Amino acid sequence: MLSREGFASMSMDAVAERAGVSKPSIYRRWSTKIELATAAIATMANDDPPTTEADAWKALRTELRLFERAVSRDHGMSIIGTLLAHEEQQPGMIALYREQVVRARRNRVRAVLDRGVREGQFPADIDVNLVLNMMFGYYYASYIGGEPQPADWPDRCVDLVRRATEAR
């Protein structure tokens, strides 16, 4: 509901009706619309186990595929748009999303990059934050630009990062 109708249009009545429960049932669990929306956002947190790929380059590809699956389910991009549209009025919602979803995902990929540095698969001086921004930005820029996301985008993205880091 949050992704389809936006925060402003979302009501406790409509949520109760769609869930097939009474309005008091909703209020027993969430006392405000913000609490309810925040709980919905928290469900987007990553629940996939981290990749166990030994090769860090393969692990990056796997993590990007898991990222795409997570962000494309349940209208994930629509929810991101809704959160950004309401950032000034409801800063707590986007803050929660950033903490529980974005940072959690970035930390997973950061762990792969850090492991790759320790094991000599990546250069010791790799700019981890830049690589993270490049990889996730690749997906978001294509989506916002209206370009179809090729099925092999994780491979293309990781190959680009690999060529850039090996060319130095």
C-alpha cells in the first residue's frame, strides 16, 4: 500500500480493510501511521544469507544479484521514491530505510571487498566507497533513466570495476 499509494494517501482504515482486520487491531500494534509505515519499511531489510563464494569477484556478482532481487520485490523502487518524496515531512522513515536496508546491503558488499583486499584479490588501495557507489549507482541510474536492466548487469558492472582496478 505504501508503495502503490504513497504515505500521504495511506490510512490506518485502508490498511485494516486490506488486511482483513479491525482498525483497533491495527492500533494495538502500531499507534500511528508513521509507526506502521516504518514497520513496513523494516520488512525490506535483507534476509538473504551472505554469499559463501570463495572468489571475491564472484561474490560481488552474487551480492549484486541479491540486491536486485531485494530492491525489485514488493515495489521496492516505488517505496524508495515514496520515501524520498516524504523525506522533509517524515525524515525518520528514510533514515530507517537507510539504516536497515541501504547500510545493511552496503556493509555486506563492503565485507566482500574487504575480504578481497585481505586475500589479495583486490588492490590494497581500492577506494571501497567509490566502488560501492559505482556498483549500486549503476543499477539506480539505469532504472531512473528508464533503461531496461540487462540480465547480466551484475557481470557487466563487476567486470567494469575489475578493469578499472586492474588498469592502475
